[in-house]
Amino acid sequence: MKYFGTLSLLAASALAQQVTFQNSSSTILRVDNGTYGPEIEEYHYYYDQWPIGLAVSSTGRFFVSYTRGDYEYTVGEVVNKTAEKPYPSQGLQLPLDSLNMTWNGIAFGSGNSTAFVSVQALYITPETSTRPETLWILDTGRPTVHNAAGDPSMPYAQPGGPKLMAISLANDTIYRTYTFPSTVHYPDSYLNDLRFDLRANVSGTSGQGIAYLVDSSNEGRTGFIMVDLATGDSWRRLNQDLSVLRVPNDVPTYFGKPFYFKQSGMPISWQQEGLDGIQLSGDGKTIYYSPLTSKTLYSIPSANLREKDTNPLAEIWAHSNVSSHGQRGGDANGFEGDSTGKIFQLIPEQNAVYYYDPNDGQTHGLLRDPRILWPDGATVGADGYIYLNINQLPFQPDWNFGVDGRLHPGAVLRAKLPDGGVKISTLG
């Protein structure tokens, strides 16, 4: 999900006062207290940026990302409970005055391939015989810009800006950058999330593994982008398949109220997001995914996504092998998984985290709490905790006629996973 605008405390207070809750403590009726699952800890607070991506290393280092508007940096490392610092340095964060350009009256994001433009997602893979423990950076190349009236827009991407970068956590330096040809990443593409299989024997790769990326473009062609990590070759699959498209006219419910897309100066409309959540099974054989504006969980054999364009039937096979696992009871944002095989799905409508269990083919509730006000990203640590970024997105300007109704702090929440679940370590 994307971020627009800056905080206005007065406006936020006014919006917050619109939502009131009646005290039902004296009732004799059964009451929904809004919670279930393991105990939640308030792990970290954000007082400046609103978080999007997160990742935790094997040693407990914690990294965060923020889609770029007026922030001074887009990737940070947590230094204490209430503060972060630019990571790995401020020098790698493209300056605000260099984020975009105009060509023939059309705005484009920077084509800089060596610095961060606007980072959407992070992911950490373990140390292997050929790679250090790596923080992967997924840069959209599409920052948010504002006109004279303060209305937000997002410039088109140009080659070089959208990229996948690998940072060694052993020395905090970039050791590989992958960019995309115009036939794979389009100007209106939006890179949203990522997963990896680093095993040398994975079919369709050159022996150093593969990255599975999500293009969740609202304006263009939604689908998956794969990257051969040895050669840098990339290709697309499931372009505009019904399973990756947004559900038309989706009206979610947050805080017990229906929410519409209320952009300043535009007609009221609906959420636009298609393909969003992605998770790879522990054996690497299956990709689970879903549009944000959909209540249905889908999957596809990962081998179908790895088929390259040299196979003229690759796209046909992919479309033919999509499976539906039924409805889960809510729209889902980010995904995660653990060593027990659970596929976690963030459910903003219910302030909850659900999980799909491949063993029984059902979706179950894991965690619910009123503090989970738009879980935008999740990561599972080697410590057996699931970490959630909370950023109050239903109150951001694009859903409130340009008024920012969010109230700091944002937060990272965490909870201990059941059944001994930890970060997946079988794909390294």
C-alpha cells in the first residue's frame, strides 16, 4: 500500500472525534472485546515517518522502509524503541530535490540506479555458502510528489529507478543491483513485495536462486516479475490474470464504517489495488497470493512462474494452473509464512492476522487486537515472533479528501507464534 501526505494534528483530531465507542461494560449480553490470540507487545514506535516495509535479521537488527514523499530517507534501521536512522547511510538516500524530473510535461521518477528513490518492501535471506545474510531492497522508483495545492501524485518510473538491491549485513554494503528492461517493468508498474528461493537446484534458474516480485500497479498491468539472481534476467507471468486483478467496486470496512477512496479534487471511488500479498511455501513449490481488494486466496506452482519466455506456452501454463483456496472473510494486505507451513495474511478490516493451513485447507484466526489498525507489513524472526507494521492507512489523505487523520505514533507490534513457528530457513 502507498503513502501520501504529511500529518496535520488539528485535522487528525477532528477526524478522530468522528469515531466514538459506547461503553458496554455494564451489559449482560455477550460482547466482542476485539481481541484473540497470543499476547501482543508494542515493540517500536514511529514519530516521524509512517512505516511500510520491515525485516528483522538473525541477530535482531530491525530494518524499516517508508515510501518517499517528503521524508529525508526511505530505508532506516531501528536504534531504540522510538527512533530510527538512515540505513546504511544518508548518502544512499536520494535527495528530495532529485527524486523526480519532468519530460515534455510528464513527471518521471529518478532513473538513479545507485541510490534509493522510494523503497516499498524489504526482505532478509539467511547466510548461504555463496551469499552473506542479505537485506533485499525493493525500490519502486516512483516517489510521491505534490502540486502547489498540496495534492499528491506519483510520477511514472523510468529505467534504473525501479530496482532490486542486495545489501550484505556482514558489512552493510550493496553487493548486487538488478534493474529491469522496459519489456518487464513498465512506466506505470509498482513493485510491491518480494520472496526468494536461493537453492542452487531450483529449476529455471542459473544456480544462484530466484526472486519473485509483485507488480501491483493500479494504472497498468498487474502480475509477477521473476529475476534470475545469477544472470539478472527477468520476465513476467500472470499478466492481468483474473486472480491478480482488483475486485471492482470493493468497499472495505474499517472502524466499523465503510470506506471509499476520497481523493482531493476527484470523484469518490473505490480501492484500486490488485495483486499485493505473496508468500512462498516452505518447500518452495507453491506461491500463495492475493489482490488487496479481494477476499480470495490463490496459489500457483512456483515452477510455472519460473518458466521463461523461451517457452511459448509459459503464460498459458501459468494461467491454467492457478488454484483458488476460497474466501477468507476479509481483504488481505501483506503475507508472511513460518516453518510450520502457516500462510499468514494481514486483514486490515478485522484488525487481525489470519492464517491459511495447507493441511486442512482452511483459513483461521491467529491474532486480533484494536491496536492492529492497518497492518501493512509483516516479518517472522528467528526468535519465533511475528512483527507487524501498523500505519493507520484508512486515515491517510487519499481516503479523506486530502486531510491526514493519522495520529502518531505508528508502531511495530509483535506476538509469539504458536506451535514453535520460526522464520523459514529451508530455501537458502
